[in-house]
Amino acid sequence: PMIYLDNNATTRPLPEVVAAMHEALTQSWANPSSKHVAGEQARGKVTEARAAVARLLGAQPAELVFTASATEANAMALHAALAVPGAPRRVVLSAVEHSGLVHVATVLAGQGVEILRLPVDAHGVVRCETLPALLEGGAALVSVMAANNETGVIQPVAEVLRLASAAGVPVHVDATQAAGRVPVDFAGLGARFLTASAHKLHGPKGVGVLVVKKGAPFESLLPGYQERKRRGGTENVPGIVGFGVAARHAETAFAEASRIAALRDALEAGLGEALPGVRVFGAGAPRLPNTACMAFGLLDADVVLQRLARAGICVSSGSACSSGGTEPSPVLLAMGTEVAAARAAVRFSLSAETTPAEIACVIETLQAALTPLLAEAFTA
């Protein structure tokens, strides 16, 4: 049987999510903008889901803009911030942001936007003390993730917001990995924007959300009448319905966090005892309960992934969105990790479905597969 430990890449949709989406496809398939009974039924389903997702994120339903992904939501936030009249053509990003947001920033840089990077320490935590200097010339936006997708490191978002607010600069929080795993409170944070994605919390792929603070200036990236004129295009009713069900489930799943963290700790400790040269990235900082980013000596990550794949164990090297080859992780390089070690990083990301037996199997599999390779490497 397959052991799936790649939940930061995507999670298995809950059976309740699949059932609700099937019902939406077969019973509430009308256009939610249509002014008839069938359209009103579809619109009602979207309204219910909007309320559930808003509650999970600590936002007001009217602040939510449903999108096709967190990547699109991130792009919308950057676009809206830069479109504010008089906004500086400058954006500050943490040095460990997700590749999807970095790609958008790269395009903006080609259009003349200055991209400044907020550095991180050796544990992957942003160095807040460097932010005031970066903001001296003003900025349209500071963007920081709530928790890193590769290391699971939780960022001091509240302190970033305090410093940015003192400089009069709005903040975007990418909560894609945090939502559904640790509490998220948009209203309490005071950010202008926040993004999340359904498929990271046992919902469907193809639906994300941008939360826009009530009253904040906002220019749409996709003009149209839907989503309060903030994102054109017919709403993905089944996807949004699935997001709503997943969000309601996530509200009750926080009780699982300590159990998942115990399994993550058991995995790290077990592999540390079973194999020489095991390194855990971000271990000195607060982390998501489900994430372990590790290197086994300097064994290339692809070697480890191949051994695990043969045993039916699914993990990834760094970010699944950027793991097309053996390039070192930019996140780990930003933490000061040497290139060879960054190229060796393997990410294990658990879920509430992970069992102790699965963790024991992973430890046993890697001990058998890597012991000869590591012995050879350490004696070479």
C-alpha cells in the first residue's frame, strides 16, 4: 500500500468534499449570476462556502475573492498594491517566499518594479530587524508567508505587520500552508491581503482565495462583475463548495495538531538514530506540526526519492512546484545552507491521515536503503 507524505504539495480530498462537489455538479450546476431559481440555488451554495472559508481565516465573507489558485491570488495582491495611485514601484518579499510568488515578482521586475528581499536567519526565520531599513524609501507592499512550504517554519507575521504599519506600508500574508494547520486570524493580524488554497487542506485543486481588507483600494487583475467586481469569470461552484466543506472540517481538525507533531518528531528522531549525518532544516524555529525537511548526509535528494518510491512512499524534494530537477532549494540557500546540502533536502509532510505504522515503515525503509550509501560516503 502507498504511504503518502507529500501533503504540503497537495492533500487527498476528503470524502465529504468529493460528495459535496458531486452534488454541486449534479444539483447546483447553474450559473450563480443567473436571476432564476436554479441560479439562486447555485449562488446559495457559494454563499454558504464563502462563510465557512471566511470563518476559518478570521475574515468577513465580503472580504473573500475566490480564485483559481493561491498563485493567482498572490498575483492579484501584488497587482492591486502597485495599482494604488502614488504607490512606490517597490515591493519587499521575504527571501523564502513560494516560487509561484517569486515568478510573479520576476515579471514585475522586468516591468521596472524594484524587488527587495527581506533576509532570513539560519533557521529560515525572517530577520525583522532589517525591515525598517528596507522600507525607508517606501514600498507598495510587504509580502511574507505565514509558514514556509519547504521547511514548515512559521514566520513572525505579527512583528512584520507592526514594523510595516509603522512605515505606512500594507502587508500581504501568504497563508497557503498555514490555513487549516494552525489558526489564522486575518482580522487580528491587520494585513491588507491574505491568500489560501483549498487543496492544501483536503479540498479540491483549482480553487484559492484572496482576502482583501474591507475598504482597501483594489484594482482587479481580471475585470468583470463576479466576486463584487474584483475577479471576472463565472465562479467555480463545485470547487468553492468543496473549499467550504474542507474549511468546516479544518476548524475541527486543529485538535489533531499535537498528534501530527508527535509523529513528525518521531520520524525525525527515528531517522536520526537509524542513520548518520541526518540534518533537519528549520528545527530551531517554530514549525508547522506536519513538516520535516531533512538531508541525509549529502546524498542527492533524487537518490532518496527513488529508494522511497520503490517502496511506495511519496515524498518530495523541497517544493513540489519547483522540483523538476536537482537544483538546490532557493529557500535553503537563503538560510545560508551550502549548495550540496540544499540539493540533498527531502521534505516529509504529514496529515491527520498519517499513522504511526507508516512512520515506522518509512524509518525502516530508509535505514535499509541508505545505510550502505551513507557508510560509503562517510568512509570515502
